[in-house]
Amino acid sequence: MATLNQMLAEQAKLIGEAKSSLEAAFKKPPTQAATIAARESTVAELKSRVANLTEAKAAFTKQIDQQVAGYQSEIAALEKLIAEDNKRFGGQPTPPSPIRGKRRAK
């Protein structure tokens, strides 16, 4: 097993090599091919993100549509019950609902 000093020395060597490589890259401008490759990579990544967001949007829209359809179905069923009740009870006005949880003033 490597000692701490060996690991630190190895990391310092790697960091030094990376620093040298970075300094060399700054001294010479990137080639046209490297620029094009970087742009193509960016486009590919953005297309992937758009595809993921489009898929998430479709799933979300489907879920919302299902919830709306459920509520509309429930509304239609309740309206049908109300119409049947009105026919059965002669269209008498509905008494007001009692107010629950309201406290009296002291």
C-alpha cells in the first residue's frame, strides 16, 4: 500500500503535468478541427438535453391530461346526480351547507 507521501507525490506529478499541458494549450490557439469538434460536442449534448426535456414534457402532459379527464368525469357524474335529484325532488332549492369549524366570537 502506498504511503501518504507517495500518493501526494503522484498527485503533485499529475497536477504538474496537467498544468504544463494547460499552459502549452494557452500558448497556441486551438486548431479549426478542435473548435469544430467542441461545437459538435456541444450540439450533441444540447440535442440530448432537448430530447430528455421533450420526453419529460410528454409524460407530464399525459399525467395532467389524465387528471383533467378524471375530474371531468367526476364533474359529469355529479351533474347527472344533481339533475336526477332535481327531477326526483321537484327542483327545490338546495339548503345551504353548514359551516364547519367556524368558531364563535367570545
